[in-house]
Amino acid sequence: GGAQAAHHVLDSAGQVHCFSQFGAGHFAGAKTYLSRYMMIEPLGLQNEAAALKKLTNQDPFQKLYIHERAPIITPYHRALGQVREEARLQKHGSCGMGIGELGADLADECEWRVLYAVECLKRVSLSVHVLKQIRAQKLAKAKAIMPSFDHPLFELEPDVLSARYRDIFSQSQLISRIPSAQCVVFEGAQGVLLDQWYGFHPHTTWSNCTFENAENLLAGIGAEIVKIGVVRSYMTRHGEGPLPSYSPSLSLRLAPCERHNSNDGYQGAMRYGFLDAVLLKYALQVLGGVDYLAVTCMDHFTDGAPVVTSYMCPGVPAVLRNLRVNKRRDLQYQERLTCLLQELSPWFTDYYGGLEDWIANELALPIGITSHGPCSEHKCFSAAIDESVCKIARELST
């Protein structure tokens, strides 16, 4: 994915960190590999490394591996993305990290204005040239959108930026393939419903949120693959976009529990809704299924809660239980789906028995892991999940 990830981790010693570009298993000793699909923001990476070093007294760069062709998000990408969002009357819910701007460059296949990790370290003169090209182009677009704008990120000089990038990448290990390991955990940056092709356009991210990237990286290796779908015991959405089961009262109740999910000024406020079986089934169809589910935040609903099992169509005596997945990657279809979801009314019902049983029955999937609190000791592994996965998970959590 990209540098917009925000995975909040609390370890048994009480250390807290919101992981963005380092893997969330860092506290447990896991190494981090940023693949060729990862959109890296080097300045943010340096800041995160400094924060982790302060927590652990160890240099996190020593455990960092980066693919040589990982594309770089520059401050100029970030600035233009922020200008675009500020100028929109209908907000997209951008996180302001420049993901969309770099994604557009990669989609256009304009290699001359995409900077890669290896160039930052080994081809300094080229990196300065590319940075100058990127700044000129992004600055011109920003002025066309908002002539009166003034953004400090455009003031960073390309040669100074290039020197900082070289220093950052010289501390990590640039490689051309996945490092050898007994187990690799692929950690997505965003949820499936934000996928660039199957999410609710235009309130999406410019990256694949399915298993696609991981499967491409593993192609030909012959590795044993286990796919785990992760979902909270409730629905969330940062900023704009459809959330049919949104509940203001639930948002007031849960917001204090997730203080790290604050309004950053671009992405918008965090919203909460009750579990929505229609959206969960849609996500599973997009993924082509999973082997097991992991359900987190189970401790928030110990006394039951309403759930969504279908939608009602205004003025039509019909019930909608499933959303059709369009595998043709048609953004116009995804935009129509967005409009439809904003018009439909969710049908709430109460589940009987435990929430875990309701999820397993509704989605026809075994639940392998449940989380009943923020620390590793609050995770439970069921008999359904493969012993190999249990062993790996326990090793990582200890």
C-alpha cells in the first residue's frame, strides 16, 4: 500500500506506536520488507524510525529491507494532493499523504516523473533531476487549481531533498526480491472497501487492498499461503464515503477508545457503524474468499448490538441482501454503487447468541482469531485455524 497506514500497537510493556511504514510486528522482533508495490514517504519513514528508536533503544533501520523499485512519495506529491482536497466542494476523504498523486503518475506510466528508491541511493544526479521535474509539474497543477495557494512543502529544494533521501536509504538494505524467511506476513495498508478498483469511488485509495500484490510477489515461489480476513466487531470509515450503518451514538461511545484515529484535517472525522453483513459479503467476494476470519475489538460488544443484514430501497418494495462485484474494474460502476449506497436504508436486526457465532454463520466462514483487548494476551486462537498459523501468531505475540 503506502505511507498512509496507521496501525496502532500496544505491547505488553505498555509501549504504544502507530505503525505507518514499519511492520506492525516490529515490537515482536519481526523484520520489515517494503515491496515494489509500497509507496514510500522517506521523510515520514525517518521520523517513524526515530520514534521507534526512542521506544526500543534499537535502530529500526537495521531490520528494514526495501525493494529497489519501490516508488517514492515526495513532498510535492503531498502538497498537490492537499491542494486538490482543499479545493473540492465534495470531499473525497484524502489522507493528504500524496498517495493519489503518485498513483496517478504510476498509472500514466510516466517514468520520468516517478522516483524510485534505488535512484535515491545510487543515482543522485538523476534523483535531483527527477525531483526538479516533479516539483515543476506539481507546482503548475497546484497553481491551476488554486492560484492564491501558498504551500510550504513546495519550498523544499530538490538537491537538499535528494541528500536527505540518500542518507535515509543508506541506513536500510535495498534488495531486488523478498528476503528469505520461514514466514512472511503481508500486511495491507487499507481495508478492502477502500480498494482503488472495487471500493466506493471516488472515496478510495490509489492502491490495491486485495491479496493481489501479495499473490504477485509469491508467484512461482511455491509457498503455502493462508489468507486471513480481519474485521472489527463494528464498521468504521474515516471521512467521506458511504457507511450505511453509521450511528452517531455509537461514534460517541467508541471515539474515546480510538483517540489515535483523530481528524487530521484532510481525511476527515472517524465514523462508526454497526456490523454490516452486506458490505462484509461484498468484501469477501472482491477477495475471492479467505481461509479464516480474525475479529477484533470483541470487548466492545459483550452485551449484544444490532447488525445489518439487508438494505431497503426507497419507494420500492424490495430488499437488497448482496451487492454485485464488477470484476471489469469499471470506476463508473463503482461510482454508481457509491450513489446507491448513499440512498439505501439499512435493515437492522438483533443477533441471537454470541457475536462471534453470528459472524461465522452469516459469512459461512470459520473464525480463527478473536481479539478481546489491545495486548497480545487478549488474542484467542480457535481450533479452526491451522496449527502452523497459531504457532506463528503466538511466536509473534510473545
